[in-house]
Amino acid sequence: QGFRVDVVREEEDTLEFDMVGIDAAIANAFRRILLAEVPTMAVEKVFVYNNTSIVQDEILAHRLGLIPIRADPRLFEYRNQGDEEGTEIDTLQFQLKIKCSRNPQAAKESSDPNELYINHKVYSKHMTWVPLGNQPDLFPDADFRPVHDDILIAQLRPGQEIDVLMHCVKGIGKDHAKFSPVATASYRLLPDITLLQPIEDEAAELLQKCFSPGVIEVQNIKGKKVARVANARLDTFSREVFRHESLKNLVRLARVRNHYIFSVESTGILPPDVLVSEAIKILMGKCQRFLNELDSVPME
């Protein structure tokens, strides 16, 4: 009763919204589902054909696994346990093949590696999608690639090369952090700041400095500076006000017990609003399974 969701701020990769009228257990379950149970695609197997860089094969494979891949996991199935070969419905294949060479046009006196060498920095943009089976027909408009093109994977010198094939599969953050779709998913309770009596002049200015910018506003009323709470939401609960003897008994700090401010930052694989809706579906599925289990238990 009285439950509502208010979207406060939405950007390309971040979403801030309020959940009002829910229990802490539900809010925390929602946060944990976002972190660990919303699926994504990530590099699971790396086939190293040639790696003469100074980065060891295992470290290279680990670095490749942590690169977020822009691919909608809802288009794919989970790979069956024990399957060595991937299929077009459960695997994305990427290739990274690059070799460093000297730049013949470089100035003789130059010492800048960017000028001396060609392909000496291996970036995520060098990963190319290699379709499996009939994937070109299944995904005619697909643009499967790393979320960011400028992730540095390794550095090479002339003669060194990397030639690897990668298999991306669908997974969840509970199995490995590389599958987590969010950089951060957190919540906090809405601050509640109450001024117990009027605070004026120098005390008002001191009070304003005790809080984050925008929390306390000093107004000029009949020639007096009077403090008022402008936006309690911006407060970080530093409790600085309690260090001042003249102010600590004039202010009450509390939190609204059922008002949660959620902050979701996506890794870029899926928009944050899609992640939130997917998390809600997973939570609803868990509730439905629990109800089904209750119905299946014989009552004495």
C-alpha cells in the first residue's frame, strides 16, 4: 500500500530512482539481483594460437574476459554444461589478430613509441566479431563488439603478435564478476533533516557550511538571515553539525525508513532502465516459484 517508483535522473549509463513504501529486505533483494542475477554475455574461453607479447596467456585471457561485450543476452541461450563447441544460439565468437611492426616513416631522432611503431598498443577495438553458423541471418542488424573501443589489452614491440579466438557465453554475476551488468548498484535511505527552532544570522551560515551544498538555504527575512532545509536529499550524513556545541541541539537528523534512493550504473552492455526491468522480472519469477512451492506442499 502506497508503493511507488519515481525516476529522478536518467542518463545513458546511469539511472537514479526512488522506491517508496517497500521493506528493506525487498530493496536489498532487488540490489543483489542487479549485481548477481541479471545475465550478460562475456568471454568465457580463449583459444591462444600465438602470443609472443610479454603478457602471459592466462593474464591475457583474464583481461579479455573482463571486457564488457555489447550484445543483448536476451537473444541467446545458456550454453549446456559440458558443451565444448558453441552454437549460433549460445555463443559469440571474436577474433583478436594483431602484429606490431616498425614505422618506416618515423623520424630517426624520434623516441616516441606512438611514432616509432605501428600497432604497438592492442585495444579492445581490435576485437572483431566472427559469425558462427547462420548468425548473419539470425542477427542481420547486429553490431556485436566491446562496449568501449579504447580499453588497453596489451603493448607490443616489433615482431611481437597476438592471435587469439574468443568464445562469449551467457552467464550471471553469481558465477563470475565479469558477467555482472552493473558497475555499481546501491541504495540509501532518504535523509530527513528537521530544524528544532529558528536558526539565524551567523549560526545560519555556520549551519549551511555543516551540510553538503544545496541542503541548507539561508534566506533574508526582514533583515535577518534565516536557515531552512532546501533539499535534504543532497545530504551525505557527514554529521558535521554535531561537532558544534551551538548547533548540535538545534538539528535532528533521521532517515525516512521506507524511502530508498537507488543508483544504478550500467557497464554499457544494456541501458540501466532495461537492467531494472529485467531485475524486476527475475524477482517476480522468484516470488512465483516460492508460491508454487507453497501450493505443492501438502497441508496437514
